[in-house]
Amino acid sequence: MNRRIQRASIVVAIAMLGLAGCKKNVAAKAPDSTAAAQPAPPAPKPTITLRATPDTLDRGQSTSLQWDAKNATSVQIQPALGAVSATGSRAVNPTSSVTYIATALGPGGTASDSARITVRVAAAPPARTDARPSPSVSSAELFRQNIQAVYFDYDKADIRPDQISRLQADAAWLKEHPGVKFTVEGNCDDRGSEEYNLALGDRRANAVKEFLIKEGVPQSSMTTVSYGEERPVCREDSEECFGKNRRAAFSPAG
């Protein structure tokens, strides 16, 4: 009886050992690498400061630009300076007021700052007035300086072609001075009778008057008179002298 019990105990022990040896080993679960990964932090944004000392100066003076950039891979200062180091200073001498702009560029973006420099420009000295002003010229003198006499052929009252430009210049000046009153004087040489020359001088004066009216000179600003042969400017007995006396002259009124 005891032997049977011992055998049964041995069988049970062997069975239990078999069961233990047949138990399947299960591998440990690997950690989730995706859940464990953390996103990289963003690159810091660059910063920059720019200052001018002094920021107001007279033309010809210099000032100093100072700048300081952080988290930047490149720095530019415009105008004129271009690429510079991240931190530094530079003397500048602007000739007129200007705004400098500093730009910092880095992985985290872009930043900028500006500095305004005001340049004072000295006022120009007043013009020297050493020379004395010339005395004023009377209107009558201006008239004589600008108005030219015109000349006629022998025994003629027609305006000669070579005298047209003279009369046009006279008309232009008179239109610029509409308040000027004047007289057109008809003159002749001394050949012919006194009565004939008075009539010829009258025709010459009126021919000039009509020409000036057509050019736009007001009729109310002029009168005519004939002096015939009474007022010669030359008394020699020659054709050159006769030609100088065959004229229509001008005199300011008053």
C-alpha cells in the first residue's frame, strides 16, 4: 500500500515537471519609440539693435553707428555699409539727413532696426551788395533806347522791305509798354517845295502809324505830325545825307 502511494507521488511529480518544461516563453514587449520621440525646439528668432550717437549733427561732422545682433547668421546695414559683423560700430559722415536700416537674418527668421540721422545744413550767407544800384532810367530814356527810326526811298511813303523788321521790333516794345504815349514824326530831304515835303512827311508818318496798328499797338497811344524838311539830321548835299533825312522818327509824349 505504501509502495502504491509512493509510485503515485512520483508520477504526479514527473507530470508537473513536464508541464513546467513545456511552458512557452513570451518575449517582453519593446518600448514604443514613436511615443518616446520629442519634437526639436524651434530656432530662436534673431534680434538686432541699431543706434546713432549723436543722431543730429552739422554737415561735415561724423557720427557713430553701433549695432548688436543675436541669433543671426548674417547682418546687413544700408545704405552704403553692406554686410557687417553681428556686433560692431562704424563712423559715418552723411552729407544729408538719412535713415540707416540694419537687418539680421538667421534660422529663426528676420529682424530689423533703424536709426535716423539728421544733418543740419548752414544757411547760405546773404549776397554781398557792395556795388551801388544803378540810377533808375526814365521812361522817356527807355523809349529812345528801344524805338528806332525807319527810312524811306526818294519821294516815297511806302514802308521799305528792309525797314519792316525795325518797325516790328518797335511794335513789340510798345505792346509791352501799353501806357507809353508817343508821336510819329514824318521827315523829308530838302528837295522839292516846302508844301510838297510837308504833305510827303504826313504820308510817311501815317504809313508808319497804320503799320503799328496792324501789329497790335493801340491807335490811342500815338499821334502823327509832319515836319517836312524842317528838321534835317544831316545837311550835306549828298545822297547818303538825303537818305538820313527821309525818315519817320519817334518822340515820347510829354
